[in-house]
Amino acid sequence: MMSIRDLVQGARDRFVSAGISASSAALDAEVLARRALGWDRARFLTDRNEQASSSFVLTYEPLVARRERREPVSYILGTREFWALDFEVGPDVLIPRHETELVVEETLALVGTTGRPRIVDVGTGSGCIAIVLAREIPGARVLATDVSAGALAVARRNAARHGVLDRVSFIETSFLDGIENGVDVIVSNPPYVPSASKPAVTPEVRDYEPHVAVFTGDNGLEGVRSVLRGAA
């Protein structure tokens, strides 16, 4: 029988052959193994030379096969960390990126944490921006919009998970359509990749993430312009 370490190394090699960078392949193989084992990283590093059980093999192989097809690890795991919180993610929502935390940082710098602002998050997706702002600004009332009913269902579950469902409302609409006066802050991470660039985008994004959240117009600016038009 092979060791856990041998199987993880084999998965890494398969990922590299599928076009994933060596550093990402190694991390992905380990993360999926830890999910299959139910181990934290400390135990994985300590016990990875153990013989692989048949139950581990049966659990690990489907996860490896999904990643080998370039499905994002966050979708395979069903969660993604944002602002040190775990958010449910799936094919209906864009996977939160670390750099999107800048939107939260800038908002907090602008309005602080002690007021009672009315905030609108345009294209909320998983709800990560709206939910973090609701947690960081206890007096805030947040309205989160999205054109996707599936995304809003995920966002509602995330709001409930993080205890802010009573202060975050959700509306299915395009950008700011139907949103009236009385808004203090508008935040958004709108689609920004030109539609013509689709063939050059990584398979993880092109084949798995929702196109409505990624691609927009001829130059990537139409989503931003739509937010600005509605804001005005």
C-alpha cells in the first residue's frame, strides 16, 4: 500500500500535468488531502507517512479528479476565507479574492465603525463585502443586490452563518435598478474582464465561475459604468 504522502505527491504531479503551477499544485493536493482526512495541517505534517487507508483513497480520488479538471479548490471545498471568516461558495458566486478586502478597508476608513450608515453592495455574490461591513459597523443597514437568484440564496446563508441576517437585506436586481434615495455608501466589485478576453482566461475562471460576475463589454469597464450611472 502507498503512504498518504505518496498519494498526495501523485496528485500534485497530476495537477502539474493538467497545467496548474507547481506551487499551487502542491498546496491544492495537500488541502484536498486534509479535507478527505479531516486533519489540520499540523497533523498532516506529522502523520502523512502513514499508510493510506482504503477509505482515504475512495474519498480523495474524486476530489483530485475534480481539481485535475481545473475546478477551483474553493468550489470543491465549498468554502473560501474572506476577512478571516469562512464563506460558503459555489458555482452561483464568484470566489472572493483577497484583494477585494481593500473595498472593506476603504469603506471603514471612509465611514468608521460607530455610525449608522445605509450601505448598498452592488453585485453582492457570496455576500462577503456586505456581511463583513455589517459585522464591522454594528449600526449599519446593508442592502445587497444581485441579478442572480442563486447568488442571493448563497449570500443569505452566509449572512445567517455570520449573524447579520437581521441587518442585511437582499434584492434581485441589476446593479442599482430600483434602489432609491437615502444611501450613504455604495460598494461594489463589479465584473471587469473584457468579454473578448474570455479565451485567454484561466480554465478555473472561464469554465467554472459565473460569467455574469466576471465578463463585461468590450473593455471591461461597462460594469463600473453601470454602477456609476446608478450611483449618480
